[in-house]
Amino acid sequence: MQTARRVNLFLRRQVWPHTLAGGVPRAVVRSAENVMKTPRPPGPRSLIPGSALRAMQRQPIRFLTSLARDYGDVSHFSYGPQHLYFLNHPDLIRDVLVTKSGSFMKGRALQRAKLLLGEGLLTSEGELHRRQRRLAQPAFHRDRIQQYAAVMIDRAAATSASWTDGQSLDIHHEMMRLTLSIVARTLFGADVEADAEEIGAALTEALEVFPLLISPFASILQKLPLPRVKRLERALATLDRTIYRIIEERRVSSEDRGDLLSMFLLAQDEEGGGGMSDRQLRDEVMTLFLAGHETTANALAWTWCLLSMHPGVEREMHRELDSVVEDRDPVPADYPGLPYTEMVIAESMRLFPPAWIIGRLAIEDVTIGDWTIPRGAIAIVSQAVMHRDGRFWPDPDRFDPLRFTAEAKAVRPRFAYFPFGAGPRVCIGEGFAWAEGVLVLATLARKWRVRVRGEVEPLPLITLRPRGGMPAIVTGRQNGTP
């Protein structure tokens, strides 16, 4: 009992005041003594304090995979006073993200991400999130995506024209640069192209420092004059300065350029809430830069890596491209005629999901499967683990795009695959991302082969990047060549 009181005191004074920053209601806090009384599923136990935390920080995907292997569909671990429940079955994932989503809110990582993203669609909660989603939804209408598709193809064609036969390059860096260019064009318009490199560098800097933000001692570390903290502050200042300047220029001009920022500036809440403030615009722009730039670039980079390792799949994709687009660049209307190319990307996101983990904070006691997750605990689901679960994916480590034929999908549980999340918080830009991935890949692969050199190791940060980049050689191909 005395131990529980000491843990509870630590929780109240040291951990929760920082964890709750950024809009988490303090009502979710439940005393450690009561949480400890709640029956818990099996999981790793150690006499060494912080061992689970260190394992999760060092090799998180391997750690979560071992939990699923050793303890089943529901497991529990903790670090300090924080209790975490790992759920690894499609039915349980559905409950957390869809059917019982009202019992959860965003977890610690995304609450801490508000330092970078503010109250954007990825981090906001409750009525604010519902209002922002209503305002943003028209920007992702199918007709708008058709307009953006032309920009996607144009930017990919420019990248294609910049490559030379036999050139050595970092294909991950190339995809980052390309997707940033696409987001800059579709979000801001062509007049900010000169700022794209600066914005991309600042975003990369902020993401590399992100692990610091989610450490248990983040609030203390942020106050210290550490080099990483100073880099983060400089990156945020650069992003804010650029974005606020653009917002001001566009408000003055009142011009509808047909891009996402125009949609946000013109949007009005049908329920009488008015339009977006400059701060809300900044937060949504920052969120879309991260989601539309970082995640799609990673998906494309891993796709090139897998095609490099599987020339038979690459030949099949080339046959489809040669049949549909022939000797021209794709056009938006080609997208429905490229189902195999889309399946290639889908299978790539199965093996290397750009968003590899989702955390949800329980705001009330909630029953998931046979277990009660107590208020204040965190439920974790992981695309990186579920997407390779042999119960739903035979020979799970094999790269096989035919897993995504209509027939194959019909016999698989819906939530065995969820690269864009699910439920009321499903990624609003999913349609945009699919169109971008397919059309960019088609535009580049029509003319080029990419051969990745050496071993590439995944680096699970806020997204699943390749550690140290992805060195590659590009070689040209002619239409109809194998």
C-alpha cells in the first residue's frame, strides 16, 4: 500500500502534469493504487526498473512482436506509473479504433506532438476535431484530388527528367524532395517553390528530435540548453515564419488558386462556427506537410526497395504500365487502369507501413475483448506487427502484391490491414495518398529502374524511415523492355 502511494505521488507530481499538457483532461487520471487493482493481461515482468521502456525505445517493433508471440492477442507492460495494453487481433483493433473509439483519445506521443503540429487534425480532440474535419473535408473531395493529380504527375515528370542513366542517388531523399514539392504545389501554389527546401529541412530536423518529445522526462529536457532542443526551436521558428507569411499573403490577395490553402481560407463551418483562424490554418498546414510529405515519401521509398529485390513483380508492373500509359506520361484518368501498380504500393505499406503504431489513451474504463483497460492506461495497436501476422498473412514476410486482389481481400478480416488508421480518426488524406503513390510510381517507373544498394534497416520514429537513407542506382528503360 505504501509503495502504491509513493507511485501515485510520483505520477501526480512528475509524470501526469507533463503527459496531460496539450488538452488531455485531467479527469482521465486515475490513482496508481486503483489501476494496480485492475486485473491485467499477461506480459513481461522484470525486477529491473525501466526494462520494458528501454526495450521499447531501442527496438520497438521487435519488442511488440515478441509480446504478441509470447503472450497472445492482449498483453500488458508498464514503465513507471504508465500502463500500456498491446492489442493484436483485427477484432480488438476494430474495437479500439471504431466501435469503442469514444472511450479513447490520442495517446501520449501525439499529445506531445502538439508542440510541432498544434491543434491540427492529427492531434485535436472532441468538438474541435469534428469542426476542423468538417472544414477540411471539401479539400479532399474526389474532384479536387483529380485536380491535384495533374500536379502530382507534373512534379514526378520533372524528377524523372532530372535523373541520368547510371546515376547514384539516395532514393529516399529523392522521394522526400518530390513529395514535398507536390505538397507545396497543391497546398500553397507554385509561388512558394523557393521555400520548399527550407521547409523540408526544418521538418526533417523536427522529426529527428521527436523522440526527445515523447520521453518520460521531455518537459524537463525541453527547458535545458541542449543542442537538440535548440535545433528543434530553430526548426519550429523557420516553419512558423514561412507558414504565417504565406497565410498573410493569401488573406490579403483573397485569391482562390484551387489549392488546399484556398479551400481552408474559403471554408465556412455549416454549423455557424465561421472559418479558420490563422493559428488553426498554421496547425492544419503543418499537419498536412507532415502527413502528405513524410508518409508518402516513405511509402514510395520502401516500394522502390522491394521492387529492386523482386524483379518478377517489377516486370509485371512494367507490363501494366506499358499497356496503359505506353510511351507517354500518365494522366489522372489512367489511375483506375493501374490496379497492379496500386497493389504493389498496398503490399509495400503492409510490409513497411509509414504509420507503424497507434496509441489511444483510455478516458474511461473500457472492455476490449476479455479485459478491462482502465482509465488513464494506453491501448496500443501496431500496423507493423498486425500486417505481418501469419494467421492472416500466409508467408507474411514475402512480397506478394496479389494479396490485394478483390478476392483475397474479401476473405481477410477488415482490420488485418489498416495503414491509414480507421474509424472517426481515419486519415482524411487517404484518397490523396493513394492517387499520389500510384501516379508518381507510374510516372517514374515507366522510364526508370531503381536498384537499391546494400542492406536497408527500418528506423521506427514517428514514421517508418530507412535508417541512414536508401542509396540506389537508377537505370533507364524503354517502353516494352522487360
